[in-house]
Amino acid sequence: MNRNLQVSRTQRLPGVARARRITRGLSIAALAVAAWGCFYPHPYDLVLVVCVLLPWAGVAVVALRGGPYRIETSRNDPGAHLSTVIYLPGGVLLIRSLFDVSLIDWPQLLWMTLAGTAGVVALIAWLVPEKRDKLGSLAAIGFLMLAYAWGTLSFANNRLDRSRPVKFKAQVVDKFETTGRGASRYLTLSAWGPRKEPGDVNVSSAYYARTNKGATVCVYLWPGALGVRRFDVGDCGVE
């Protein structure tokens, strides 16, 4: 039988058109969440929680509804895929982590990310039986979910940490900003606490504008809820 004819007939099966409408709506919602998280992440915790939960909503649809629903589809598969819903929020979590969180022990978070990604892949394989014997597909899922695992763990390490920070003083050795669409502002700080050499730290545009070279700032160091130390730069306040 002609393959194109077979695909055409499959596309007309009951439920496929409806599934495609549903997945299209969910994909548009995922794009809206991505824009929200990247360009105006307020309320901050809410948008990140949505990004953490949204991929599992997509996996749940595939696991519970089955039929034409897929995590992703091949070229000639007429099913309805949820790849945008499952993979895109992880990119938002990664971006927010890189821009908003300064880490000391990032190699430790990397190892946690690898272990977390393995757990995510194992859970997806358990929830979606058709993936269990497709090692190539599972490997691809693992690669694409690395950003999700890193961002989720960084978010948890940051927002669940209720400890009091340790304060260190540092001097602004230099300041510079990058150009282009993703412009960022950096202060180069002298050695402080666990940092034995000068280093750059990303700061907000407002703080960058009012902090001059040679100024004294304070670095606040937290242990992290997962044991991954993080820090922030700010004013020293009243001594």
C-alpha cells in the first residue's frame, strides 16, 4: 500500500484531529509560559513552579490518554505530539538559573543534574511503556531534559533555602557590560570568602548603574537547600 495513502487514512481516524487541536492549544500555552518566564517572570516563584510542573502535564496526557498522543512524532507518524510542552519549560528554567543564581559549587549541581536526568528518563519510561525498548529515543529525551533537571534543582536549592547568609565584603575592581540582544552587566570583585581570586558576577542593570569602580559591596553566601552554595551581591547596609 502507498505509504502516503496509509498516513492520510490514519489522519482521518476518530480522535486524531481532536488530539491535534488539544496538543496545539497546550503548545501555545507552553509558548506563553516561556515568554512569561523569559521576559517578565513575576510572580517569580509562580512562573518557575509552572515550568516545573508543565512537562509532567504533557507526559500525563501521553500516559493516560495514549492513542494518538505522543511525546514526539517521527516524520510519517500522524499522531499528535507534546514535545513543546515537555521540553520548552526546561529551557526557561535553565535561562532563569543562569541569569538569576550565582553558584560556588556548580560542579556539584552538575552531578546532581546527571542523576536527576536519569531519574526523569526512568520515570518517563515507566509512565509511557512504548518508550521502554527505544533506547535511542530515551537517550534523546535525556539530553533534552538536562536543562529541566539543572533548572529544577537550582530552583529548589535556591528557593527552599531558609538559612541566614554569611556576609563578606569585597571591592569592585572593574565593571563591564556585554552588547547585543542578551546584554548583561558584570562587576569584577576582589577575592572574598571561598573566592580566593577576583571574579566576575552578573548583576541587575539598576545595581550596575549605581555601583562605581572602587566601591565596597557585600557578598551574601548561602549554603543552599541541596548543599550547593550560592551567593548574591548587594549593599552592606548599616553595620
